Amino acid sequence: MIEGLNKVFYDKFPDSFYENEIGRLKQENSIQTISEVKPKTYDLSTEMREKFQKINQTSEIQEAELLSEVDSVLTRFNLQKETENIVNLLVDLYNSNYEEDVNETQHVTNGHSQKIHKIFSEIICYIQKNSEFSETQANDIARNLLIVCKKNDYLNKASVSNMFTNLFKSDKLEYYLSQAERKVYLDTQILLQFICNIYSEEKIDDQLHNAIRVFIDSIENAKVPISLNTTTDYVSEVSAHLQNALKLERFLSLDYIQDLGKSKNVFFNYYLALKENGADFEDFNAFIDDLLGIETPPYNDINFIETVAQVIVERFELLNINVETPRWYEPNEYKKYRKEYEVSLSYSQHDNKSYEARKHDLKRL
């Protein structure tokens, strides 16, 4: 087994590494012992074998679907006999795209963008050479082929696998992983806790609040590049959350308000927690003003959401959180993606997001 693994992983690991991994896999019931006679022999457990078979079947289905779709496009233009050669060019195009990503990370500039353009041009020239289409028509056919490829994960997965293998073989994987930027998107619930955490590092009796403090510390101490991002939609949700918090202030004078337990409003709960810990605020409005660093407009101000959102965006920019504006979708296009997203959510056991939250998540995706 170790001899075979050394061939796969280019003799990069000592025997002890594999022995430890074998022990871990046995403990997890991923593999099972077939024979105790030395040298021991192992096989995949039934569950793990079924898992790999499912992955393999999915890959084969995606590959077949991709070939069928490409062939269908080419058949429309009487180019079906060229399917194999054009598919090979498409594979080269995808592999070159990921090769460019790696070289950008390593700050190597040796014409990979030109290489991608060259391969795309080769596809157009090949179509022209084997048909009577003009360059413009061949360009349209090539772009139709790319649309088909984009809808299918097969080429992306194959190219990523190829990139990973090449990096591993050439000792560049560790460098790549240490240099590749991790782009993290923060949704509304994380942003709410983020704002509270940057206001004060004081711990309160709230698991999510304290978890975000750990998250912030981890980002600050990370040895790999991490960029924090959000969208204008999420920021608007945060503004609405603040507006609702201010609406709740009228209930603070009630003697039994805290006996009712926590509300669903993060800022309102945070204010009460700070008060319990001895914080001294003139009133809730004063706390919100201090939290945002501005004189907050009345909650019934018609421009409340927009005004506060701009303040939050400026605050986030100072904290190196990039705020993006989601692209605009055609109604039919958005409807299609919404259906796919909601089908995906239907399989989730933890789907308790509001309609607005779902909409903003979908636009971000």
C-alpha cells in the first residue's frame, strides 16, 4: 500500500505518515482490514465505497451531459464530426485558465492571458477552417460552446484537479495555499454581531456574539491573506435592524420587559447585556448614536435606511470590509436562479432565513 501511495504522492511523505492515516481511517470506518497476515491488506468500507461510486457516477453523468450539449450545439451548425477535436480545445482552454490563476498567485507573468486568448482564437479558426462560417459566425458558435461549458461543472472540476496535481508534483502547493487570497462574504447576521464586537470587546452571555469575536481575532492573526466582503443588500438589512431596534425603545420603560427574554433584535439585546454588565448610557438612543458615531435620525425618517446604510458602508471601508453592489438580474433570469436556490434550500435542515435574507443571499451567489 505504501509503495503504491508513494508513486501517487511522489515520495513526499514518510512511512509513519501513512501508518497514522491508516489508523485514523480505520477508526472512522472508512477502511476495513481484509487480512491480518503480514503485510496486512485493507479495503474500503461499504459506506466509503458507495460514496466514491456516487462521486464517480456523478462525474460520468456530467461528462456525458457536457459532450451531449457540445455535440448538440455543433450539430445545429453541421459540425458534429468535429466534436472530439473541439472538446480537446475547450479542455486546453479551461486548463490554461487555471494555470493562469496559479501563476498570478505566484506573481509570474509569462503570457498566460495571451495563451488563453490564443486557444480561444484557435477554436474560432478551427470552426472557420472546417466550415463555411465567417469569423463573426464562428465567434458566436465558440461563445455558445462556452455557455454550455459554464453550465456544467465537469470541466471546472477536471481543471482544478489537474491544477492541484501539478502543484503537488512541483512542490508549489504549499506556496499556493499560503498566498491564495481567501474571500469571505459576511451576511446580515454576521455583520450585526461584527458591529457590536468592534464597538466593545467585552464578552456577553451570547454564543454567536462571542463566536464572532473569535472569528475577528482569527482573521487578524491569520497567516494567509483573507479579504472580508459584503453587499449593499446586507448593509441595508443591518440598517433596517437598527431602525427596528429604535422602535423597541418605547418598551424599555416597562418593568417586565427583560422578563420576556431576548428579542430577535441583536442591537436591542446587546444594549440590555451591556447595561447588565454595568454600562452607563443616557438612553437607548444615546447607545445607538455612540455605536454608529453619528446622531442617528429618527426611526420614522423616510430616509433612515439610506442614511444609516451610508454611514455603515463608510465604517466598513475603514475596517477593510469591501461592500459590493450585486449585479442586476433580468426578471426571468432571476426567477430561474431563485427556483434553483429554493430547491437547494429545501434540502437544508437549518433553513430559517427570512424572504429578504434569501433574496440577498441569492443575489450574492
